[in-house]
Amino acid sequence: MCGIVAAVADRNIVPVLLEGLRKLEYRGYDSAGLALIDDSGLHRLRAVGRVAELTAQVDETHAAGSTGIAHTRWATHGVPCERNAHPHISGGLAVVHNGIIENHESLRARLKALGYVFTSDTDTEVVAHLIAHELKTDSDLLAAVRRAVAQLQGAYAIAVLREADASRLVVAREGAPLLLGLGDDGFYAASDASALVQVTRRMVYLENGDCAELRRDGYRIARVDGTPVERPESESNLSAEAIELGNYRHYMQKEIFEQPVALANTLEMLGAARSIQPGIFGAESEDLLRGVRQVLIIACGTSYHAGLVARYWLESIAGVACSVEVASEYRYRDSVPDPHTLVVTISQSGETADTLAALQHAKSLGMSRTLCICNVPESSLVRENSLRFITRAGPEIGVASTKAFTTQLAALYLLTLVLAKVRDRLDTEQEAIELLAMRHLPMAVSMILELEPQIREWAECFSMKHHALFLGRGRHYPIAMEGALKLKEISYIHAEAYPAGELKHGPLALVDRDMPVIAVAPNDALLEKLKSNLQEVRARGGELWVFADADSEMKESDGIHVLHLPEHYGALSALLHVVPLQLLAYHVALVRGTDVDKPRNLAKSVTVE
């Protein structure tokens, strides 16, 4: 969950490192640091807090160099403080690391016995001392790194430089993302492409078990055992404008308002289509999907909520049984594998450690029918799956996911329709209706975004609250869960979501005038049941805030506030109803003055278990 940038070039690379860290700050912002080599030797700067603090140190010291590594940290081992900030140094080398070294305690004990002194609480310092120790056997840095990482257990992406060899640096990856940037004036490495588009669009994505040596005049890649390998070069289509804030106040706000375009791009293939083709998930998808007896969805966080919504769609429309698993739990329990199960993994980044591990576990059980829904085409998850659907949401920088979620739902609805079609449950007439509904999604979201002024007024009423209860029924219960998650993520208000029918089984005891109750109330088969549940809240003095469809006939009254969405959206209403909940969370956070894009204790890409 940390961010790495490294560079060796024919110029001062400090501006590149700092700009790269700013682009990667979504991955962690507890501390930041860099190490440089110049004519006078190895220099290290570290700062607690944001990259801006490190930048101030650079400006003060006039730090410069042509070889360097940099890091922005999300703390796993050791509290955020300067001594725990990366880079870590051993002798004349410096190391930055993303991931978790699971056997760091045993390695630390061995290295202490050899006389190495530890000055931090991190697992990363073990890596620095281990490489330094291996250099005593062989002075070649790449060879020393290869031998060192062969002793590591866990996940890592590392970058290493050495004072005695200022013209090169070494990187390695296992379970954490790392890519190379091929520039005209040098060579670069980073956790993701957003850090490097400032200098190059030519990228090489490293695989697990790869180690690479970067020099000013070239690079080479070898496996941990020393076997040379080549990886394909690709050109990133990420634009610098896409990762700039522009005229928006926060990235989250920008990404909420980008949802119409994100959905339009994701569903572009439907523009002139007369039918929904299985091939949108891959050339082999039709044959693979025809043999599916059930679906297993694996995901974390917001992506997990998308899977929960999809379960309702898959079972009611496609007629296929579906289970949804939290990725961090799935591989740690005994489950019953079925080779006819379609395993669907969902991730914005495609680098979520728990999701990747869960996928590998499912495959090890013999479930080879795998499909991923992901927003990053070059990610590890995409490479690990037989079938894939790339959501075209564009870069999502804000920690709280918004446009990635709605595009995931769009992809999952497409999957539902494809499975319905191959199972002969979607006739031509219904297929045409579904195509029209999906093409309308961008416009429908645009109309909902126009409700922002009213939602902004509602937010004022939440600013002093400490708790909130979200209610939904059917496929809108996961949307209530997502709304609660958004509120707690960025406003720090404790929020819970419940199926509305469960109120009398405990949650109703919490309801009083100090706990706002937010209800998702589409005009569906459960609306009348929901209305009864809401009356139970009102009878106990609870104040209701209701997001309703245009034709739901819900009226405002004392203690009941109603916001009507512009239309009735049928099966796709879950996708539309989440948008006002995103806006509500955003504006509540603004009123409370929290850090919207970088909420405390959280990072965007969870690349550690």
C-alpha cells in the first residue's frame, strides 16, 4: 500500500521523484522519503506526513542527484515516525519497500546475531541489512538482491541503490505491483504508471519473481534464480490530464462527476450493437460460460458490495446460483469446489493482495473458469484470469471508490445478461430493452448529479451526528451498505447498514432523534414493505432521509425528508441509487472538515494482507 518511485538518468531526477510521489500519495501518506547519490555520496531525506513535508526539506537542502529512490508510506510495521520512514539504509545502500515480509522476525534475529543494528520497527530494514550481508559474498548488486529476496516470505516490491555504484539501481517484485519506465534520458521504476507518465509512456510490467537492473543506458531483467527474461514493452494510454484535479475541489468530487463519462466509455461497445455478445469477456467466453453451473464472486470493500448487488441480478435474471465471498476470508476456510463454477474477481486496481491470493486458492482447488472485472488492464489480476472485462473508469485517485463501483456494476450487469443469453433466458425483445436501458445509464447518472444542491443542504443536518443507520431491501441492501461505507470512510461518522426487514431484530433499539436513518427506496416489489419499516422508525422518534424513485409516491412530512430521483430505473436502480449516497457522504465530509481524498488510516490500493 506504499508507493515507490526510482530513477537513474542523465539529469537531476529529484523533481521526477517528488512528482511521482505526489501521484502515488493515494497509496499511503503516513511519511515520505528519498535517497540520492551525488558527487559527495549517498544522502537521505525523510519526513513524517505528506509528500509536501518532504518537498520542503528538498527545497531547504537543495538536494539533487541523477540516481535516486523515493517512497510514500502507509504504515504496517511500526508507527508513522521519521525512524520508520523509508528509505532504510545499511552501510552504503538504501532500500524502499512496498508489501509485508512475513518472516521478518526470524530474519531480524539472524541478522542481529551477525552484528547488524536495527534502528526502526519496520520489516523493511530487514531487507536492507540482508542485501548488505549478501554483498559481502558477491559485490554485484543484482546478484545480491536476487539472493536476498530468495529468503523473503510474503509480498514485496523493492528498489535498491548503492553508494559505490551510482550509475545503476535494482528493483524486484513478488506480490506487489512494480513497473519500469523507459525514457529517452534514463530508466525509471514505480508502483503504477501514474507516477511515470510525466517522463515516458513506454512501460514494462514486471512479473512476480522478476528482478531488474536499471542503468542510464539500458536495463535487464532476471528471475530470482538468475535466468534472464524479457518482458513486453507497452505504451500507457494514461493521460496526464486524467490524473490532474482540474477545477474540482477534491478527487472524490471529480470522480463522482466523471461517472457519466466513465459509464459511457465502459459501455462503448454497446453503442451500435443490436445484441449482447459473450465475446466482450474474451474470445473463449461463450464456450466457457455455457458450462457454468454457479458463480462465485470474490472481492473486498466496495468491490464486495458490487458483488452482492450482482448476486440478485444473476439469480433472478440469469437463473444461476451465486455466492459472494470476502476475499480475505475465503481462502482461510474449507469450501466445496466445483469445476463448473465461474470464479469472478472484482478489483479497481487489480493488485489487491487478498483478492489475488483468493483467486490463486480457487484455481488450486481446480476451478479454472475465471473472470475478472478490473479498471487497470496491465494489473496482476487481469493477467491471472482466463476471461476479463476492463472497466474504463480512468484513474481513480480518491481513496473512497465511486466511479470504479458504478462501472463494476455495469460490467456485472453485462455479465448477467450474457449468462442469461447463453442459458436461453433472454429473448430478442428483452435483449433490445436491456440494451436501451444500459445505453441510457450515462444520461441517467447526469440527471441525478443535478440533485447535488439539495443533497448539500441535507449534509448540513448530519455534520454533528456521531452515528447513522442505512436501510435497504433486496438488491438495494448492498447499496445501503455502500452508502454507510462511504460515510464512515471520509466523514468518520459511525454508520451501519441493515436490511430494513431486520429492524425489529435489534437495530430498532438504536433509533432515536440523534440517529439519522437513511433509506434507499426504489419503486420495486418491496416498496410497500419498506414503507412499513420506515414507519417503525418514525414511531420511535427517528428522523428519516429517503432517496426514492420518481414514481414511488413517497411524500415529505414531519421528520421524513424525501429526495426523488428523476426516473424509475427498474433492475438497474441499484447502480443509480448509489450516486446520491456518494454525494451525501462527500458533502457531510466537507461540512465536518475531514480530508476527503486521504482519510485517516486508509490507502487506496490494499496490496498487503
